[in-house]
Amino acid sequence: MKNAIGREIPGETKGQGKLRPFLGAFQGAPETFPRLPPKKRSPPGGNKVFSSLGDLFGDLELKSGATVSFHHHLRDGDAVANMVLAAADKFGLRDLNVSLTGTFAVHAPMIELVKKGVVASLRTSSLYGPVAGAVSRGVFPTPVLIHTHGGRPRAMKNGELSVDVAFVAAPAADRRGNIVGHLGKSACGSLGYAWSDADHAGTVVAVTDNLVPFPLFPPSIPQNKVDRVVAVESLGDPRGIVSGTTRITKDPVALKIAASAAEVISASGLLKEGFSFQTGAGGASLAAARYVAQMMEKDKIRGGFALGGITAHMVGMLERGLFQCLYDVQSFDLESVRSLGRNQNHLEIGADLYANPHSSGCLVDDLDAVILGATEIDLDFNVNVVTGSDGVIMGAAGGHPDTAAGAKLTIVVANLLRSRQPIVVDRVITATTPGETVDVLVTERGVAVNPKNQELKERLVKARLDVKEIDELKSLAEKIAGAPEKVDRDGPVVALVEYRDGTIIDVVRGVSG
Amino acid sequence: MKTVLRAAQAGTMESNDLMVIVEPGSGGISIDLESIVSRQYGAAIRATIARVAAEMGLTDLNVKAVDKGALDYAVEARTRTALGRALAPETDGGRGK
């Protein structure tokens, strides 16, 4: 059947069962699935601490076919998912369903475990590196579910995703299970994506390389939610966990795009007292944030909050008084990790508060402006951030669809051409974020406004921005690069792109080679 | 059959460039292309390389090209330079100057 943006969605797939097609960004009705709450007890004087994963697995009532979960705050330095899955293999477990909030190059050992039958399915918000390639080649027995940061807490809360054992990477933990993310040799800052796991999983295990004296406070996740603590040598490689410094780009094209994006925000009329903002850590996004900061300082504007993945740049804006607080679901660099421990108004938040559309109000809905990237955008403003233009998986849904839906002004920044390929296409090969939630495309050769937002277009024209129609940008790109050949996508379904409300916005089909 | 005198190359492995290596062939023009955009532009890149070779009168040639997303004019320029070097007399060390 075709969904609301004309994408062909199968009625059902192996592993996921019946699929609900995407109906529109704000049309998917909340659902609930019956599930008994987990039984928990921790008698006084009881011991939670295990000195090895082997001992822990001897104690856990984990069976083949169970669902285990991990979070990705350790990013490309993460050793936890690999060591736990290797231990599960050693323990003879098979057919495990894995919910890992983000998948990186470091997770390559998972491929062998899939082939061996240890891992049967994967849910994730991002796919990079060898696992992404393996998914595209159809290595997984069932289609991989790609969810958004807000879609996952929705599915955990409503019972759709039921986790038997959650493994929480704990850069610091005490014997009672209080966990903190900004301390220790594996410090990663916020643990926000793991909060839903701590709330809903049957058993919650803290995996730590830094067992500290009780009481560890204030906790990111408190002891009443943590059943076991297992001590390991190392959670991973600090060089892959946080980047030392996030440098602002010197690329003149990225700087031009950034300056235009900042001008769009200024011209929109939203940049005033209480301004709230989110941006990624990518080159143009970060540079745009710097221009926004300069405008706020010049006009003495005090913003409300900055949200999302937090960088040193946002911490700087907080400490200069440009924002009242930072809401941090993921800390990208060393400075933001430190700030979380030092600044009282740098607040750690969970993914539910961040972006769950079926909650009583998530923070993305309070954003004035968000700056997002794209690998492709089409004439309907639908955005692809999950696959390359060749259909091969290499990206993340992450918070892209969530923030686009919530923010008053959603700006997509992209080079008009990337490795010869035009960014603007007739139809994106994989839709991740629906065009109805995108307001402006900013490129180095012009700005295109979604026709649904005429008022914004008039403001941008008045502010003398280089406003073009989106099809003009497409023609311009093809004049420079030549029109690309169409890529066939008729292989089997290897991944489902789930919209934040649980409906399916698109599927990814396998590619050979 | 017109053929090149020796193996030569032009270009780099940087983004948006391509590296072209040419050598005497053994019958016809053979193009071995590796490109990050082969699905979208593979045929276009091959066509440009073949056109430049034909324009320079070559009928017997092996080409190895590694493309990192070069625009068409860069494909043409790198091919022309590699062939110029391959056709140049030995005295200048094959630099084509």
C-alpha cells in the first residue's frame, strides 16, 4: 500500500508483523500494547555487584529469543554492546533481539553474531560503518527497524518494545546502582537515551569500569531502577567516546551556507527574548550557531534554551548568558561532558522528554528553530538522512524527524552538490523526514522555502536573501553535475524507516555489491 | 592502431577529483572505473574518458580511473593530462611538458 507521501509500504514483514503506513506528521494515533510490569525486589543487605559478565550471565534469567538493549552515548568508542553480546554467545544464547540506540563502526563484530544466529533482529536510530553495509546487503534475517530518538521512548512506554534486560554503560556507578555519566575515564556526559530503558526494562544492568563509593550523587539514573552492577575492565576507547574539541569549519562553502541559515533565522522574526534553538555538530550547523550567537549578543537577546546533542559551543553560549538552560540528551564533546558536572542549568534529560510525540509534551515542540542536515531533499521537501543517493544505508534518523516536526522553523542546510551528486532530487530514495515538517532549504547557491509557508518566503525576500524555487535549485545542480542516472530499488526490504509515531514512512531495499 | 608510448597518470585521490592511469593497450580501449558515484554517473564518466581518448586519436589503450565524485570537466582534464604525459617524448621523463 502507498503511505501519505506516496511510498510503497508492504502490509507486513518478517519480524515486525503488520505495518502501519505513515499518515501525516501529526496524524498517527497513540496506541498501547498490553504488557505486565516487571517484578522487582531488592532485599536489604542484598548484593547487586558482579565482578564479571560471566558471573552476571550465570545469575540473569536471560533466555534465547529475549530482547536486550543498549544506548549509544559511547558512540564509536563503545565496547559494552560488543562485550555483552560476545558473553551472550559464550553462554549459548541465540535469537536475541537487540535494541541499540545508535550503531557505529565499532559494532562490526555484530555481523558475525548475526550470521551465527546469536542476534536475530536490530532496532536502532543510526547505522554507520560495516553494520550499515551488512544491513544493506541483507545479512540480517529480518528487516532492521530504524527509529527516531522520540520514537523509541514512545515504543517502550506503550509496550510495543518490551526489553528483557537493559545494559546501561555507566562511566561511574556505586554498589547500589546509582549511575553518573560525566565522571571517570569513560565519561560520556548525558545518559538520556538510556533513561527509558531504566524505566521500562525487566532487568536493568549497570556496566561500569569505575565503581565508586556509595552514595554517588546526584545520579543520572538512581539505584531504585538498577538491578545489577557489573564491573568490567573498560567501557571502551575514550578517543571514540568524545571528540576533544569540535572545531568550527573553515570551508568557505559551509560558512556561506551557515551565514545564510543565520540570516534566515534573523529574518523569520523568531530571534527574540526567549529564543530556543537546536543544531547539530556538523560543519555548517555549528558555524550557523556561532553567527546566531553573534546576533544575539549584538541585539542583547537572552534565549530560553538550547536542546539536543550539546557541544562546547552551546556551553559557551550558556555561560555567556545567551541561554537560560541547556537540555542535554547527548553530550558530544569533552567540554559539554565537563559542563554537565559543573553548570547547574546544564540539565540532563531523557529521550522521552526530549522527543516522544505520544507524551504529555516533549521539548522539541518548544523549539523556535532547528538546523538540520540532509543527504537528499526532494521537490516536496521530504528529506533523506538514512541512505546515500545510491540507496546504501549510511546515516541516522536520530532526532531529525522529531525536531523537524516540533520546531516552528525547520532549516535544512546542505551543499547543493556533494561528491558530484545533486542534493535536490525529484524524489528522495529514502524518506526519513516528511516535507510538511520542513520549512527552508539553505544551499550555497540559494534558499528555497516550502510553498506551505508563504509568509516566511515573503520575509526572506524582504530581507534580500537569495530565494529560489526548489526546482530551480535542482536544475542548477544538474546543469553543473549532469543529471544522475536513476538507481533501481527492487531488492528485498532490508530496513524499515519508522516515523516517530510508530507508522512506517519508508522502507530501504537491498542493493547488491 | 594508435597507442600511447608509456604508462602515465594524472589527478589525485582527493574528494571531487579522480585519478587516471593510462598504459598501452592490447586491442581497443578498455576502461576500468572505480567510482563512489558509479551507480549515478558511471556511464557518464566512461563516455567522457572514451571521448577524450578518441579525440586524441587513440584506439588502443588501457585506462584505470578512481573517481571521488569529480565533475565532468575534471574527468576530461585529468584524462587529457594523463594521455598527454603518456604520449610525450621520453626526453622530459614523461611529464608531458
